[in-house]
Amino acid sequence: MADKNGNKTGGRKKGVPNKTTKEIRESFQCFVEDNVDNFQEWLDRVAETNPAKAIELVNNMSEYILPKLSRSEIKAEIEVTDEVDLSKFSTSELKKAIENDKDKD
């Protein structure tokens, strides 16, 4: 249903799963919790004939246990100045820096 401006009214709030989805998730969680002891046995059986498949099963199951990492982008502005306070260096440090700079040329 919509109001006179065309905005949706009523219904579930954003992010709230519907009743069926919630029940399925709860059932799956109960299944996993009830079979924790069996998982190792099942994986061992699969691994006997197909170790790659056993690893794939563990990987697939991890999606339901571990949260997926999201990609983050970091933006920064870095200002580089050529100014160096030479008074903080000893004479020997300055001489060494000059010699190293001459060696690069």
C-alpha cells in the first residue's frame, strides 16, 4: 500500500527477515547444533575418497559461522614537504648523508 505521495507504508521494516526466512534459519541452526559431533565423522568419510570435496564443504560451512570480511577503501591526503630541520642532526650524520647522496649520482 502507498500513501498519496507514492511512498510505501506498512509492512516489515528494512532488514527484518520475513517469518519463513527466520524459521528456516532457526531450523538450520538447530540442525547444526544437534549434529556438531557428527560433522567430523561426515567430513572424514568424504575425505577418504575426495579430500578436495571435504575442504570445499568446510569452506562452505564457514560462511554460516564466520562473518564475511568486507572490502574497505581508505582515502588519505598526505602532504610531503622538502623541509628538513638540519639542526636535529649531528655533524657526522650530515656528512654521512652527503656522502650517500654523492654515491647515488
